[in-house]
Amino acid sequence: MKPYRLHIFVCQGKRCAAKGSEDVLESLKEKIKAAAIKDVKISKSGCLKVCKETETEGEFSPAVVIYPEGVWYRKVAVSDVDEIIEKHVKKGEVVERLFHYRMTK
């Protein structure tokens, strides 16, 4: 397997799926491919449990996490994909309005 600069996981748990995470996943794949970005891997994941961090389950869905930075995003919609690609993937900047948590410093 070739090394990747970034690996993006999109939660496909039931709450995230109910809020369109499959569409987010497909949009990320299509737009990364269209931009000819070859060093980024897009994968689906099982439940990331972000939605269980509030009293209103699913409030933070859909969730996306980007490694190796360990940056977690919440409430990601298809309309956010371009901004994630432009800011995070291309420039290494966190999309603050979607930011949830960073696992590493």
C-alpha cells in the first residue's frame, strides 16, 4: 500500500447515516479525485461515537476525522466538502466552524 499524506474517515454509524454521511463520503471521494489529489485516502468508518457526546444524540452528526492530525469535525454536510478540501486538505488549516476535537497537539 502506498503512503498517504492524509487519511479521512467519514462515520457511517446509524445517526450519521441518517443525516447524510454517505453523501458526504461520496462527495469527498469525487472531489478529491477530480482535483487529482493522489496522496489522500478517503474511507468510511463505523460509529465514531461523536453523536453520543451530547444529551441530544445525533446533534453532532455526521462526523469526519482526518489523520494523522487527529482533527475531528462535526455536523459535516455535502456543502462543507469544498471548504474542507480547500482549507484542510490543500492548506493544512482547520475548518474552525466544523471543528470538534483534536487528538494530537
